[in-house]
Amino acid sequence: MNGKIIVIEGADASGKSTQAEILSARLKKIGKNARVISFPRHNEFFGSLVERHLRGKFGNPHELPAEFCALLYSVDRYNMLNEIKNALKEGKILIMDRYVQSNFAFQTAKFSNLSEQDSFLQWMQTVESRMPKADAVILLEMPAEFSQRLLKKEGKKKDLHESNVLYQKRVLAVYERLARSGNWLQIKCAFGQQNGKWKLKSKKQIAEEIWNGIKNRI
């Protein structure tokens, strides 16, 4: 029996980890063997390099070559390749809290020119091509300004990606472009009101939309 990979993507503070755990619990409740894997793995060697990178230890992430940055994330995943393959052979449903799609979005967003984005994305897809493909990708769409407020509310110390609002907007634009071309499930986590402010959907409401969108794929 072959397992499946369900990926949950989105900008920072969009609720990926929360929804991954909710989905995992729901799958286990109906007898599925589910597991959540979060990337980057900050407690592992290669994941710790990503953490240092995001703190600016190798230079400003926005000024370093996107290729260098992308490979840091890729190596962390490839270090887990055999474990992922074995889990799939055992029939497990792996819920990825960020996967290769994060690399595509966050690194491609460093290029402003669409032709440069396409060229880089093509290279990046080749780099990541030996990782098992996702069976479903869920994009949690959160306005960049709202994400910033949530990060501040949580009291979380922002890394150099999280603190750049314009960059976060470009990331979201790339995500939406990838979602359209890849037939992803797009979930809007907030909706605009007449007063111009955003209202966040409840965790339960978002979880239900996710479940309705993927239950027939598992």
C-alpha cells in the first residue's frame, strides 16, 4: 500500500502548524496512519543551518544568491529522503508543514522579473525533483499585513524574512501563481470587511474547508 503526501503551505503566521495537527488528528480518528513533518527541521544539523541563515549569520538573506539559500532548505529535506520513502511504503499519510513548494515561493520571490522567476523556478524544480511528489497541496492565504500583526501579537521574534512585509507580499503572489498552475486547494484564512479591516476565520472553520477539499484524495 502506498502512502500519500499532503502539503500545507502559506505565508508566515498563516496557521500551517495548527492545521497540520488538526488534520493529522482527524485522519487518525478515522483509522489512518498519519504523521506531521515540519520543514525546516530546526533541531537537526541541516535545519539549524537554515535557522542561522534566517538570522543573518551568513549575510542578509535578501542579498545572498537565491540558489545558495534554496540549497540550504533542499539539503535539509534530502537528508530525510529515505525516511520519507519508507514511510510512504508503509502506507502512511505524511502531512508536510512546508515542503518543496515553500522553497519555490520564498526563493522565486527574490526575483522581480517574471522571466527570471520562470528561469529560477525551472532550476529549482529540477533540484527538488527527486523528492516524492505531493498528492495534494493546500495553500493558506493570509494577507501580509495581517500576518505581521499576528506575529507581533504572539510575541515571536521575527527572522529577516518575516520582518520584510514587501517580500512577504511577493511570496504570496508567487504562491498564488503556483497554486493556479498546480491545481492546489486555496483556503482564504481571512476576509475583508466593509470598514477595510480583515477578519480572521476560526481554526475550526479553516479546518473544515481543508477537510472538505482533500477528503476525496485520501
